[in-house]
Amino acid sequence: MRRLGASLIAALAMLAAGTLAAAAVENCRTGDSALCLSDPNCHWDYERRGCYEGAPQQEDACAAHSHQETCDSDLTIGCKWNAESKQCKSAK
């Protein structure tokens, strides 16, 4: 009888945990990146460390280059140094 009670309590605990995890993803309100990414209506923002609704904002791939030499030498994605803003930007 004790084993049956323990099994029943364990089963209820797992069921409750599954319900809480599913509810946490509602409206993209979760702190778990894996749960966030499992919902197609949400995206994980690595800079703000959170889950947000909608598609992520597109970022210029060339912005990762902080030096002119590196920027001008990157021919694979077509980067070009902008002297006015002192930033690397996509030439396309």
C-alpha cells in the first residue's frame, strides 16, 4: 500500500511539473531558452536574457567587426567600413 501511495504521489508531481512548464511558455514568459525556442511564436534574446514574442530582429552580420582592418578583409559576407559612424556595415 505504501508503494502505491508513493507511486501515486510521484505521478501527480510529474503531471504538475508538466502543466507548469506548459503554462510558463504562454505568451513567451519563460526563463528557459529551450522552452522558449520550442514555441514557434517566441524567440530568445541572448543580450537581454529573456524570451520574447515574435521573430527576432535581424542584425547586420558585419556589425561584429569592430576594427577597420578586419571589416575590410571580410569578403565572404561583403562588409565595408563606414568612416563616418566608425562601424562595419554590410555593403549590400
